[in-house]
Amino acid sequence: MKYLLDTNILLRLVELTHPHHKEASEALKKLKIQNAEFYTFLQNISEFWNVCTRPKDKNGLGFTIAETDLQSKRFERFF
């Protein structure tokens, strides 16, 4: 089955302290075992970058560009 991953799922995967991090991670692992196919749109990646690189005091994650790039490359390999 094919799944489109919303930006919020991507963010939950990289925000290790978020209350839903484990839940999102476990769900994707289970689906991957079932041969699920995951997709994102360019819009999702753009939104992901926006939130990741935005300062924490502005409702972002405060990641550096290098950290965000690393996470994006991990998604590319997984998806």
C-alpha cells in the first residue's frame, strides 16, 4: 500500500522529545515491515525545512541547515 506522509509526521520523526515521536516512529516501522511505500511532496519537504530551521522561540525546532539537510537525506534513503 502507498502512504503520503504529512509534514507533521516528518517533524515527529526528527523531534525526539515530542510526545508523539515514538508513536510515529513505531507506526512507520510496522508499515515498512508490511512493504508499505512512503511518499512526500515537495511542499512537505519545504514545510519541513521551514519548521526545522526556524528558531525554537518562533515555534520551530532550531536545527541548523546542516542538521536539517542530514535529516532530509535520511528521509530520501528511507522513502
